[in-house]
Amino acid sequence: MSEVWDDFSIVVSTDGGDATIVVAGELDLASVPLFQRALGDRFERQVTVDLAGITFIDSTGLRALVTARNDLLERDQQLVVGPCSPAASRVFALTGLGEALGVPGATPA
């Protein structure tokens, strides 16, 4: 699956039961529904969300990641977040969610 919308793009690739979701642009109120649709697919083991191309992430994007993590854990699956752009890393550090989501190098500011 690959979608491009204004300042946002998402590409989903699968390898066996694992998936990688590459997100670029602004993960916000306008783009989160596309992100959630990609996360709504059923994968067997692990979903990696690559945020290296993120230029902006708001509370809606953060909530989508936390919800995805919780949903996957309920299905005995794992959410891996990373790599992250400097913009995303900063938000994770400021909110403390980086540690909760297991984002490498994201420690509270």
C-alpha cells in the first residue's frame, strides 16, 4: 500500500508476518486516518513505524501511535517505532512518550 496526500505519504511493506510502515510529512489530524488505515491491517508479529521522514507530529499523531501500540499488545504483537526524524524525536522527548513507546534515544527532556 502506498498513499500520498498533500504533505503526507505512507508506504507499507510486508515481510512474512512483519510490516514496515514508512511515514513522511506531517502526522496530524488531517493525515492520521490514513495512518490508522495502514495500522488496521492484520499482521502476525511486528509492525515497525519508520518516522525518519516526519516533519511534524501533533497530539493526534501521538495518540494514534499509543493506540496502535496498545492494540498490537492485546494481539501479542509488537510495535517498533524508529528511526525518527529530529522533529519526531524532540516531541517524543518533550512528552515522555518516547520512553513509553520504546523509541531509541528518546529520553524525557
